[in-house]
Amino acid sequence: MLRFALLSVLVGCAVSEEEVDDEDYNVSDADQAADQAFDSSLSAGKADGDLSYLAVARVAKGAGLACTGDRIAIATAVARAESSFDPRATNVIGNSHGTDRGLWQVNSYFHPEVSSACAFSPSCNARAMAHISNHGTDFHPWWTYVNGKHLPYMAQARAAQAAVCP
């Protein structure tokens, strides 16, 4: 019950199918509240626990990913493979340009419109992921997706999607 109580406070700013502008990558008060709830839920469980999968699925849904197909599940599994659900994760290994940042490891060179503040905000990073993935329909920009590194996490990610998509 605690799991669902914590998740019910996770609030994301929905993104429509319309174009996204730089203003969408500002960290708002709503982002800060959602990020605090996200941090609380992660600290309540282990990084690969059900609570973490649910928290990331909730953030992906709040960013505008639809509950159709496996969109939220794939986004959740990709975040697990990319950052181990660490919203402060960075990576430069294997990058010829920029730094990968945050839950979905949004690259600073290829996505300069995503500020560092946004990249390290789970809810803002999720909005960037939603835009980059065409609202969860194309995850080819992520190396972990292309190489199947997300697949071991799909069972738990699907369970999380089922929980956030009634």
C-alpha cells in the first residue's frame, strides 16, 4: 500500500503530440515536486525493485507516453539499462561527443536544448525522452535499445506499465 501511496504523489507534466520548444526543458515547480516524490520512492526500495520500476513508469507516463503497446514498458526498461534508475548518472565512455545525462542518458551534444538542470530532473528528462523517442514510438536513438540491453528488464517494466495504466 505504501508503494501506491508514494506513486500517487508522482506528478509529471504531460506533453502533447505537438512540437516541443526550449521552454519545455525548464525545471518547473511541478517538476521539483515530482522529482522529490521520485527520489523518495527510490530511496524506499532497491534500485531494481518493483517500486523503482513503478516510479520510472509513472514519470514516463507523466511525460506523455501513452499506455498503448509497450511504450511505457520499453521506456522504463531503457532507463534501467541506461542509468540503473539513477537520475544523476553521467557517462562519457564510448561517446565521441558530449555527455549522457540522467535517467535516459540524454546526450548534451546531440540535445543541447536539454539543460543540465533538466537532464538531472527525472520529470524533465522524461519529457526530453518522450520528445526524442517520438512519444515512445522510436527508441532507436538509445544504444541499449538497439543492442537489446533493455530486454532483461522488460518483465518488470511491463508489470510497472500495467500498474500505472489501469
